[in-house]
Amino acid sequence: MFTNLIYLDFRSVNDCLSSPRSLNKFLSPTSYSSNIVHLNVRVYNFNDCLCLLDGDLSQLHTFIVQVDTIYNTSMIINIMKTVSTLKHFSLTSYRRTREYDNRILPLLRQMLQLKKLTLSLRVCSRTSLIDGTHLVNDILSEMSHLHTFIFNIITQSTMMNEELLPTPDNVSRPLIQRGYNVGCYTDFCQMEMCQCHIYSFPFTMERMDTLSNKFPGGLFMTVRHLVAHHLFRPFEHDFFVRISFFSITK
């Protein structure tokens, strides 16, 4: 149907709307050109994301995807034919996922030629917080060609004693030593639950999720959609003072 297509942007601009569950039928090999080099798409689940990387798009070098849900599946992540030649990968998912280590990390470790990586994720029930040490050792060290790393990662519901909660300085130091500008905060919640939010500066995304009163604020000129989660404690007056500097429209 679109045999000469090389650039495709197929996603909803409204995060409140659900993505089409039959997107892969629309994006079947008979519908588009295998010469697509740039794909920007929103999909329903992580399987849809993997299916788009199964080898049919052999010329793809930029893949920007927003995934509504990332959950455990039996689908095997072995898609080196397309993934190993990607130059730019962006993964966004606003819903919490337990599958960061089982699904997301194995996919990233196949992207050996990546030059630009963007991650915006909410990860829950992990045994440890996603901090600078993890990002350096388990992602950056695996990507020798990477020159741009943009991140906005929340870790929630991690079991940890309060005295073991790392400081924001400890969380960010390994990335700062690699030349990254980093913002972060950590918080201890009820029932020995800890959480961490780490993000790159300058912040370039349009949506920001905040977790607690520990959010330090700052200059976020691109943010148009602020989502405040208060699972354990209500937000205090100082928090609203800090976010009042946002140029928010939603």
C-alpha cells in the first residue's frame, strides 16, 4: 500500500487515549515499504514493539516508540537483524512495569551500534534502585558508539531499609563523572518501600511524573503535562511552590 514510504509517524498526541490494539495488522509487510528508515509509533504492548523489530524493517535506523503496557510475555527477544543496526532508539512508557530487567535490558543490550538513546520509564518492584551506577555499568558501558543519552527513570516499590537509602549525590555521581548533567531525588515510604527518580538535564520531555515532596524542582521549560503521584504522603505547600515555575498547560 505504501511501497515508497521511508518516514512514518503514527502515534496519538494524547496520552489519555489508548493506542490501537491492531496496529501490527496495519503495519503488516504488505502495507508498508521495507525501506522505512524512521519510525515514530505508539503501540499497546511490548510485544507490538518487538514485532516491529523482527527484521522486516531492515533499513530502520531511528525507532521512537511509546508503549502503553510492558508486561511479561513468552516472546523471545532475539531480533539482532534489525536491532543491531539501529542508530537512535527512544522508549517511553508511563505505566509501571516489573519487566525492566527481563524485557527492556535484554533488548537494549542488542543495540550495539546505537548513537542516541532515550528512556522514559516507571519501574516497580525491583530489588534495587535504578541509579547512576546501574545506568553506567549495565547500559552505557555496553554501547561504545553512544554519544547522547536522555533519561527520565522512576523506580518505585523497592524494598530497602531507610538507613540504606542512597543520597541523591550517590545516585547521580557515576553519571556526573561521565559528563552528564543529572537531577534526582530519593525517598523512603511506608513499609520499607523506597523510590528514586533520576533524569537528565536539560530536561527535554513534555511530560514529567513526580513522586513525592522530595522533588527538588528546577527549570523544566518543555514540560506541558505534570503528573503528581502521592501513594503514601500528601504533597505539601513547598512542593506546589516548586512546581509553580513550570510552564505547564495540562
